Amino acid sequence: MNLSEVQSSEIKNLDILAKSVVEGFITGMHKSPFHGFSVEFSEHKLYNKGESTRHIDWKLYAKTEKLYTKKYEEETNLRCHIIIDNSASMHYPIVKKQTVNTLNKVGFSAVATACLIEILKRQRDAVGLSIYSDSYEYYAPEKGSERHRKMLLHQLEQLLVSESSANTDTYKYLHEIAEKIHRRSLIFLFTDMFQTTKENEALFEALRHLKYNKHEVVLFHTFDGKTELDFNFDNAPKKFVDLETGEAINIYAENVREKYKEIVENYFKDLKNKCLQYQIDYVPVDINAGFNDVLTKYLISRKKIK
């Protein structure tokens, strides 16, 4: 099955989809500043007589007429922990059948995480996963085995068909997760940054806790750019309902669009500045824009932490 076929069909095999997305990303990398970056091994070294021939790069031999082997790094040369917010607001927009082109925020986070797990596998890196809402729903420590990877993909597939009415308690569970990660790691957090119970200061204190032990923390601020940023609704009267509090308001979108965009853009700017203050990498991720920004950020962060 090629990528175009995967894009138009309901997501039933996350492993196949992740492989397709990553292969497309790797192909595109050769035309980018990451040309030459290997997502399978760390570097080449000259072949020494008597070594196993299993890792000889025969394509390179055809070009240079010299024997080089692909030098792999340690089985767990980097540890990565991925955290997903599974609260009610992350299940927006409402999607009856999730395909790679029609995802809600938690669906996008699940597919992006599967793609990260695929590229981490190729780098022989260890990966762990945490999922939270108003409870700590799932935790798996960082491991690099194939069995572990399959277990994580199964958990992510459950997210794609799940529903949630839970409030967001990001600050609370980030503290719990921080206590579990002892060795220096690369930490990715997918969340829409909606908090109904605490001020942002408490959230950023929890993010600071994640940076303890010199972890590298990347916040993927996940949102639907069409509606949550641009407020792109027609001007028929609409009822807007908060998925977490149940509060509702009836408005004409055109009447508030300009003021709405100003407030949201200022909020995004404040988040970026706050992350800069706390030395947290802030990456705004529009769920309509594909996965390249997420995978590129992994490559950049991986180089920083090594």
C-alpha cells in the first residue's frame, strides 16, 4: 500500500502508516539542510579484514571501490519519552472516521508519535510513553525492543478510536512523569495547552520539573489552525461548546473573528516567550500541516542532547 492509499483510508494499521510517512520524510530530507543525515546508523568506518560483512555498504563500495561498514551506535544511545494529553479538548475537531488527512488533535498526536517511534527505532534509540487527562492513563518506560514498540503502537491505535470527556490536568501529571524519568532523556509533549483548573504558572512549573536532570524538553503545541487559530467558520449562527466545561455560547463567527484572532495570536506569542524563558523548545503544530515539523524537530533535538 502506497502513501496516497494510506492517506485516504481509515487508519487501521499505524505501523504501516508510520513507515510510509517516515520514508517520505527521509526522501525529502535529501533536498533539505539535513542532507546526509542517517536515520539508520551513526557513521561509516573502513572495513577491517576479519570483521562481519553483514554491515558493509555495497552502494558506497560501488562509488568508491573501498569497503566501508555502517557503524551503529549503542542499542540505547538516546532515551526519548513521549507524553500525550488525552483530555476532551484534544478530541477536537469531531471526526467520525480518522484518516491521515482528517485527524483530531489527539489523533494527530498519536500518528506523529508513531512516526517518531519508527524513526527512533531506525536510530536504535529507546522510547517510552505516557498518556494523561484527569488521570495518569498509561505509562511505559523507555525501552528499545521490538516487542515494546509493538505494545506502544497498540496503545496509540486505541487513542485513535477513543473518546474523552475529561478535564486537562497537565500540570499534575507532568510532575508525576518527571519523577519517573531518572536518566537524561529527550522529552516530547503533545498538548493543546488548554487548562481549566490551574493558571499557566503552575503548568510551567511542571514543565520546569521535566527539565530536571538536564532533560531536553520539546512542547508540541497542538491545534487546529483552520478553526482554533483562524476561526474559519461561516457566518451562520452557531453554538460553541467547551468540550471540557460544557459552557456554551451562541454567536456569529464574523462578529468576533478579528478580536478572537488577536487574543489567540497573543496567547501563542506569550507561550513562546514563556518557553524561551524556561529554556523549553516551543513548536506550534497545526494538525492540518503534516508531520515534517515534528520529525525535523526530533533530528534537531537529537543532535543537541548527544
